[in-house]
Amino acid sequence: MHTPIILDCDPGTDDALAIFLALASPELDVLAITVAGGNVGLEHTLPNALALTALAGSDVPVYGGADHPLLGAFVSETRVHGEDGLGGVVLPPGGKAQPEHAVDAIRRILRTSPEPVTLVGIGPATNLGLALTTEPALAANVREIVLMTGAWGEGNMTPAAEFNAISDPEALAIVLACGRPVVLATLETTAQALCTPAILAGWRALGAGQCLKAACDIQGTVPLNRRLAHAGAALHDPCAIAWIVDPCLFTTRDVSVVMDLGPGPSRGRTVIDRWGRTGAPANAKILETLDATGFFALLGERFSRLP
């Protein structure tokens, strides 16, 4: 059985590896890749998505979308991803983006799909939020929404907030409130996906494919994470794809999640009630633990399948 998905992203180093994982996984039917500005501006993220898709030999259509959040100003994260989003790794240029706007494409696919579609968001939630708020009835054709976003503890962009969440907290609040099952891969989950130099060396030994090499080269540019004792770099976005491909890699917990939309220092916090202290009904599932050995084995095996 193939799970139909729309992959909404902002490539981005870890997005690049998530795109490769999705395109290499026969469990998934990638209907579209939709792109927003996020890790870097849309002028980089869209060509990156096109280049990555072409390198993988895929004809999945790619759509450009939002270049700024619903409210406030756009902020990139070039310290991690470099000015171009891929750490300076130069890929052959891809083809042209589809002329349709990403939000319109998401709505059209949901409107016409013969079966429910899983929405996967690994960047700011702007495209998904716009699609679901401008045509709310389309949520009925969403099977599940899987997001790499948020944290139940400390953020990585501010003390309170994770990068994707604070990049467009209003859009994320819309997605959380749409009434469909939501799964969150938070920073606590992705910290367990610690990609070390030894893991990269192991991947490089798997073959000489251009996508495997690109994945290793791109990840090799990511600074070792000081929050994780400089032992490696958290591979955030592929966790969302891995959940759909092999949910047995994770343990989960049903939780209530509320967005902090205020103007103060806690703006963008995902207030996650893991222990039912508020009594609020669960509106999401968080991925709590990860089988890291199995996760990295899956990624290496799938990257090796690509050209």
C-alpha cells in the first residue's frame, strides 16, 4: 500500500535528506512537493527543491508557495544552512517549477484525490495553514498531518520556540485546529537522530550514487550542535518522513498542544501537555523516542537506492 503525501518543505539541509528519503521510499506516493521560504528565502528554497528532485531522477511536480509568514517578517537561518540553504554544496540545476501556486496545488490535490492524503510539513506551516483556512472543508480529505515542529522543552531559535514553529505560529495554530490527526516530531525527538561523523562515513561507504554523495556532502556542512555537546548534528526533517515509512521506529504519546501567539518572549512556543495536567483533550500525537540505529540504517539503505 502506498501512502499518498504532499511534502511541504523549505530546503534546507535536513529538508534535502528528507526529500531524498521520501522519493526513495516505495511506501510513499509523493503527489507534490510544495515549497515555502524558511531556512532561507524562497529564491533559494524553490531552486533547491527542483535540483534535489531532478538529482533523484523524479518527475514529482514542485510548486513555489509562500515567501513570508502570515504575520510579521521573514527570518532565515543561514547559520546552519548557509546562504544558499544547502551549505554551499552546488547541485546541477533542476527543471522549472509548476506555474500553479503551492497553496492552490494543495487545495486542488485534496479536492480531487480519490483517497485521503497525508500532509507532511517540514518547514514553516504557511502553505498548509493557508490551504486549510481558505477551504476548510478540504480537511475531510486529509488522512493525517505530520509535522517537524515544536518542542515540549527548550526551543532552538529562542529559549521558548523551535524554528519552524516561530517562523509562522499563526499558520501552525490553524493546522493544529483543523480537526485532523496531527503528529509532531519535536526537537526532543530529532535530538535522538544525532548524525555523527561516524554515521556519515558509514553512509559514504555504501556506494557511489550521486544522491548518496550529495546527502553526505550536504549533511557534512551542518555545524555540530552545541546543544548536543558537539557530538553531531540533529537530523530533524527526515524524522517526519520516517514516521510514515516505518512507525515502529518511534514511540508516541497523545497530547494537547496550544500555540503561544503572544508578542512576548514566549511567542512561538508549542505548549505541549504531556501529562494531562490541563485536562484539555488531546489534539496531537508526539513522537517521543526514536530507534536511532534503525533510523540511520533506513536512511542509508534508501539513499543507496537513488541514482
